[in-house]
Amino acid sequence: MEKIPMKTPLVEMDGDEMTRIIWKMIKDILLIPYVDLKTEYYDLGLEYRNKTNDQVTFDSAEATKKYGVAVKCATITPNAARMTEYDLKEMWKSPNGTIRAILDGTVFRTPIIVKGITPYIPTWTKPITIARHAYGDVYKNTEMQVAEGSKCELVCTNKDGSETRQLIHDFEGTDGIIQGLHNTDKSISSFARSCFNFALDTKQDLWFATKDTISKKYDHRFKDIFAEIFEAEYKEKFEAAGIEYFYTLIDDAVARVVRSQGGYIWACKNYDGDVMSDMVATAYGSLAMMTSVLVSPDGVYEYEAAHGTVQRHYYKYLKGETTSTNSVATIFAWTGALRKRGELDGLGELSAFADKLEKATILTIEEGVMTGDLYLLSELENKQKVDTETFLREVAVRLEKLL
């Protein structure tokens, strides 16, 4: 068959360990035979990041701004053990964090639902997408331990040199701890616009929740900015699309989410999103069955799997042992990027190919062929555990029938 054409390249960000191996398999087995694949390639493997002093990460993010769509493999964020293992010059920052900051993006994570794997909350028949504000709060905090007898104040030095002071706590009779958090109107506004745009893009209701009754300045600012932007820029668009923006308190949101059927986007502040995305992933079955897309407020998209580099399987692979590594989220990173590239470039055939590859992947699992992690979760009677490559080749068989 003639390969499906592309106009504009995708930005391709290669990664580390077992996911890097799977990355090449997916391209060789499921993409290159069918698509005239055009990518601008960046090697975000830890060795090359170290060689370039992490410049390659910055270059890949700038290329994403230029081309509008990227697909990223899982990468290592080094710790002390990795410093020794890879003989690193320094403990390089998370590539995801760097790219998020440059794109000013919000992370949207959505579970992939298949028959035979029932969520731990069985009423969740539709996916719940977590939108995490990936800036500020406790992740950019300043904190200290304080001695008994200390008086701690919040001090703001204004432009003219004058100071505004508020007492945090008088530590009489006990040692203690304090923590300072911040966020910016600019970042919160970007978060809001990314969420509203993604809701329109996917035709889903958007929920947002904070604790503004307790945090009357900090959390209330989030609530106000969302409300102002929605009223001024998105209310009519939401009404035309038949979708809803809904605000509530975070504890009420948790209760509503547990009782719900799913099928909406749940926007969360940074810490809430960090926690709730793992809760949602576990409740639906597997982090390896979660898609992740970083969306900037001006419509730039970067797709990746929600999981890590599968280090344990990589060490087995290096020893020549057979692995049964779940490739579904990485396949869906590619399909998400190809579909969006097709939409932006007016290439319906490319978007349709992405849809069919996703359908073939789900069909493979629902017909009983799956990797070891899903084999343990699946309730199907006639199921078969296969190795990493065999699963991809089984997907290819089904894809051929759909094309």
C-alpha cells in the first residue's frame, strides 16, 4: 500500500531504557510501514543530555513551539545512583519539568479503558482526565525548621521599598516548621486557558476545585482567574459546544468524582493533580494505560506516556531475557501526536490512521492478547500473556485488517 503522507514534521524526543527499545519497535512495526513519517529528531536519552549539558532538552522544547506538535519517550530524571551509573557531570533536571516551563503547559492525563479490566470504582465507565497545573505551590516552596521562641512573619517588600508584614506564628514553647508557597497570575491564567481549550478540543465538561473557603487569598485567586477568563472568553464557546464549566470545593469534588461515571476533565492545582492523577490511574487499573499530553495556552501539544522508563525490564533485556513490557501508553503517545498533526495540517487520512492504530491496540487486548501486567488484571477467560515484541506484531495484524 502507498504510505500515508505528512506535511509538517513532528518533533520526536527519544528517551531512555526499556521505553527507548519499545520506541524503536513501535516505529519499525506500526508506523514506518504505513506512514511516510516526518520527524525532527532529538535524543533526550540521559547520555546525550549529559553530553550536551542538557541543551538538547531546551532545543527540543523550542522546536515544539515551532512545529506545534511533539511526541516524547519516557526519560530518566537522575538521582544520586544515576549520577554514578551514567557518570553525569551534574544531576540534570527533569526534562518534563524543563519542557513544561518553556511551553507554559498544563498536563492532561487520561486512562485508556478496555473490556476485561474493571476499574476499582466500577461506576467509572468513562475516562476521567486529570489536568494538573504543573507550576508553583509546594514544588517551588521555601521552607525551614524554626526553634522554640521564634516569631515567623510573611514579609513582602514592595517596589518602593516599603514592607507589608503578616504574622505566621509565634513559636512559644515548641520548635516548629514553616513553608512559603507562591504562584503567579500569568501561570494560573495559562493553566485556565489550556483547560478551557482542551475541554473544547475534546468536547468534555470541565471541573475545577480548590479550597477557597479556607485559603481566602491564595486558592481564591485561582477561582477568580478561572471565573474571569471563562466569562470573558469561553462562556459562549462552551454553550455552543454543549459542555459545562463547573467549580466546587476540592473535598466536594472528590465526593462527586467517586460517585460519578467519569467522562469529564478534572482540573487540579499542582499538588492535588500530582496525587489525584496517581489515584485515578490506579483506580482504572494501570499507569501503563494512561495517556499524557502537555498543552500550552497558545495551542502547542506534546504527547507522551504517563509512566517511567521501566528500568527493571531494561536490565532484564540487557541480559538477553524476555520481557513483557506494556507499550500501550507509548503507542497512544504516537497516535495522539499523529492525530493532532493530521488535524492541524488538514490530513484526514493521517488522523484516521491514528484512530485505527488505537482501535487495533485495544482490540488486541480485548481479544485476549496482552502483556504481563494486564494479564494479571484482566478478567477475560481466554487470555494469553505475550512478550513485548509479540504484542506489537499482534497489534500490526489487526491494524492491517482495519486499513
